[in-house]
Amino acid sequence: MKRAQMREDSVKIAGAPSISGLSFRRVRGKPDFKVLATVIQRSRDADLIEFVETPQDLSEDFDHLQNCRPESDMLYVYVGNKLVGFCRCEWHSRADGARTYEQNAYLIPEWRIKSLRRAMVRYNDRRLRQIARSHPRNCLKVFEARANAARNPWKSLLLSEGYKPYRHNLQMIRSTARRIPDIPLPEGLEIRPY
């Protein structure tokens, strides 16, 4: 019997659960954005996140990445030949000089078993620590992940891994059924063409 060969783009993940056919693969070139968009959307829907990215949105994002290298900062999660998850991490400099080290771990609901998503979050955290060690020591450095206010699996996982809420954003919707009234600007303000 021949021993199965590891794909050259495969990655071993510390703490990954034992699931038949589970593999983690490096992102090489442009992925199949249609399948990836479906995986991300199914994960967001399960986490009650009302945000949609189309395959075109993903393609444009990948074309303009900053502080994120697909070959080291992104992973696909497969079971057999089916894409079931996606990890991504990146970092940003804030205006106050601090650095944020951000991550996402998308996983379709039926594979949220045996702490697979927790292993993905911890992989991202380890990768972000590597990146942070290469940056100057004299600035504030913080992990960051976005979750909505509603109780959901993603938020619960982040809280259990030591993340704490620090900023809240509101998503507000106004019906277009009623006309928006004309309200004069306060004295001293005017609108000009750009």
C-alpha cells in the first residue's frame, strides 16, 4: 500500500481535529471566486452577518491586497475535494500609530465540528504573531476580528479565545418608500461640487 503524498500546497495546522479528508491548502493565484463567495456567504449567514460579497467583489479585493500575502496569510480548508472554509489575516497601521492584526475564519455550518473553526482562529493568531514580531516594538499592537452584536457562533468563539468588544458600529436602514424631506443646512455650511 502506498503512503498518500501530501500536496505541495498543503499546510499542517497545529491542533487541527481528526476529520477524514481534512486538508489545509495555500492560496495560489486566483481561486475559484464563485465557490469561495458561496462558502463565505454561508458562513456569514450562519453567524447572522448581513454582508454580501460577490465573486467580482472578491476578485477586486484580491487584486488590491495590502498587508496580506495570499501565499502566507490565507488558507483554504477542504474536506476531500470540497472547499468548506477559508482563513485570512492581514494587518493595518492606524492613524494613532497602533497596528491592528485582523483575521477571519469562514466555515460552512455542517463542518463546524470537532473545534475545526477554533483551530483556524488559532492558526490565524499564530500567523499574526509572526507578522507582529517583524514590526517595530514601540507601537501598540492588537488582534482584531469583526463580529456583530447578536449572539452567534463567530462572536462566541472569539470571546472564548480572549477577544473582547472594544468598538461598536451601527448598521442603519431607512425605507425609501417615504420621500426624504428637504432640510436646510445650518448657517455657514454649504454643499459644493467636488
